[in-house]
Amino acid sequence: MNIIKNPKFKFIERRKLAFTCSAILLLAGIISLIVKGGPSYSIDFEGGTLIQLRFLKPVDTAVLRHSLESIGYGDATIQEFGSPREVLIRVKQAKKSKTSQESLVPEIVGAIRAVFDKQVGKGRTIDINAIGPKELALDLGTLSVFKDNQEGAEKLAKKIVERRNALGGLFPSVSALLSVPGIPAEAADYFKNKAYASNLTVVRQEMVGPKVGKDLRGKAILSIFWAMLGILIYVSVRFRFRFAVAAVIALIHDVSITVGLFSLFNREFSLTVVAALLTIVGYSLNDTIVVYDRIRENSKSMRHLPYAQQLNTSINLTLSRTLLTSFTTFIVVLALFVLGGEVIRDFALALMIGVGVGTYSSIFVASPIVYEWEMHSKKRRKRKQIASGRPAAQAAGLPKRRR
């Protein structure tokens, strides 16, 4: 299927404009990285603690920060996550005290609860928004109705937790729990007297030591380096060394622009993003190899034509295929970005950038670099021939004049 009929674009002739556009994007990313002191590393690479909280109502981050400042974590990063009712709190490392990383989460959550649950739960012991199914089953097992029926207590506890999850992880009140079908009268009275519904719950918590984070960062850089080296060897064997170098430069171009744009967009650089970068490398290389294959085929049948025309024809012949593949891939990744949720959003964003930049580089970066290399090689050979004493006409490949 050809979406562009008989394209005759002169890509090589526009290489300087393309190089300028690439330079602007790269420079913008580099400036952003310098100003911000490098990428915004996630807990994966920086080490520290991540806590995801969900609240019953939209939360005021200023109040949240004040509660963290009261225990010495005013430098923690706080951001909304998906909705105004959810926040991510990142503490890059535990404060310099006897507080261990394991006790950091209870300390932070306790300080936040002291503010947001100040008027909740007085005289009551069971937080129905924090208790897990096992603990809930044990509490229910103390009731006479479940004295010889622990399995029944476990089933009811599971049903209550499932109902809580269906409500987004939080019961708005104890009455909402009592609406769960199958609760015995004794259990209902027990919850009325002992239970309360807190205003927040811990959705997720992650802890990474600084040494582990540094090690992961080093391995991420190495993974990209070895991928590039393997590609350099593979393309050198399959085509020629100049093609391999051009392909690797194009891939470095794609990865660098993606990282730079992540910095401009204030997005975190995590292990998920590294996986996306490696995916971009493979995707972009595939597009470039398709163009290279056509260049190799045309170099035999179009040997008599100028090299720029050979490259332009090869790119034009693969243009529809390249654009269609990129478009369909972009649509899928866009769906992931819109519908996939916050967990996968950065991965999808990196792929969206990578698909666009990778398509651009396979057309406007890789092949033009091959052309520049070829022209430079011809000029160098010509200079050597002139330096060796041969006439300029012979150095240019013209037949020797007969006297």
C-alpha cells in the first residue's frame, strides 16, 4: 500500500536543514539537563523511598508538605498521580538520624495521618481503610458467630476488601462497609463500635538503597552501550562500516533527544524509561535497515547515477512503508499513553517520542550521514591523487588527453 504515489522528495539536498533541526532539539535537551543538573532520576536510580497515597477528597499539597516539614522531610518531592486524590511522595534518602529506611514509611504516613485524620477514629481501633484481609479475618474470628468458623471469617474479610477495592481503595464511612451483603448482626455491631474510616490509604511503597540505585544506573548505561556496540558490529558485517557508524549516530541521536525531551517535560528517568529507550533503539534500527537494504539494491542497478540520486530514490521507495509502520505503532502507543494509567505513562511517552524521532532519523539522519561520508571519501581520494602528481583531470576520473 502506497500512501504517497511516486514520491520524488530530495531528502539528501535538505540534509543541512535536517541537521539544523536535530541540533536545535539536541541543544535544547542538553541545556535543560545542564540547568537541572542531569536527568530527574527515579527512586530506581537515586535510591530512597516512594510512597503513593490515596485520599477520600482532593488533597492540598501545601498542607501535605507542611506535615512533612514538621518531621524533617521538607525536601521531599510531592506530586499528583493520576487524580487530585492521589499523590506520590519521594524521599531520596532517609534523614541523617537513627531512622532506618524501613521505619521511614510509618513515620511519614503517621505524620500525614496526624493532620488529615486528626478528628477521625477517636476511641476506635480498627481502620477499615488500612487493615488487610488477614488481620480483618483474625478480628472477625474473635466473634462468637465465627468462633468455630474461621473459614467464614476469612471469606467475609475477603468480601469486605473486594468491596473496598471496588470503591477505589477507600470506604467513605463505616456505613459503606455495613452495606456489604452477608455481614452478621454481631459483626455489624462490632464494626459500629470499634471501626472507623480514615481519610487516606497507602497504595504503594518502594524502598531502594543508594548503593543499589547507583548500581542500577551503571547497568542501565552499560545496557545501552552494549546494544550500540552490537549494532555497530552487526551493520558493519551486513553492509559497510560507514553504514554502521551512520546507523549508530542516528540511534544516539534518537536516544539523546528522547532523554532531553524527558528533561524538558520534567518527567522521571526510571528503569521503565530505559526499557523504552532500548525498544526505541531496536525500532529505529529496523527502519534504517530497510532503507539500507534498498540503497544496496539500487547501488547496483543505478551505478551510473549520482550518489545523492541513488539515496533519494531508495528513501522514496521505502517512504510509504516507513510512514505506515510508524503511524500504526504510534496509534498503539498513544492508546497506552491515554488509557494505560500512570504506571505505564512514562514508558508510552518515551515510545511516542522515539517512534517519531526514529522515523525522522532513518530518513533525514542515517542516509545523509552516509552521503556525507561518501563525498568526503571522494574528496580525500582526489586530494591524494593530486598530491601524487597526477593531473587534475585524471584525479577527477576523466580520460587522459592524447597528444
